[in-house]
Amino acid sequence: MKTQSRIVDIVKSSYLVLVIAMLGVFAFISAVLIAWPALAYIASKLFG
């Protein structure tokens, strides 16, 4: 019974890490898409 509860804990922690990683990727992509016009404006001023 002890090993079964340990396996359940490992699965729960792995699922939590996966969910947090997916939310992090979503947040990064959202931040880039939101900031894209400002980044394009700054790049055009610097290089153009």
C-alpha cells in the first residue's frame, strides 16, 4: 500500500509540473504577442 501511495504522489507532482509548464508557455507566448507592436516599433527606430 505504501508503494501505491508513493506512485500516486509521483503522478500528482508530475501532473502539477506539466500544468505549470504549459501555463508558463502560454504566458510567454501571450506576452510576446501583446508586446509585438512595441517591439516592432522600437526595432524600426533602431535599425531603420
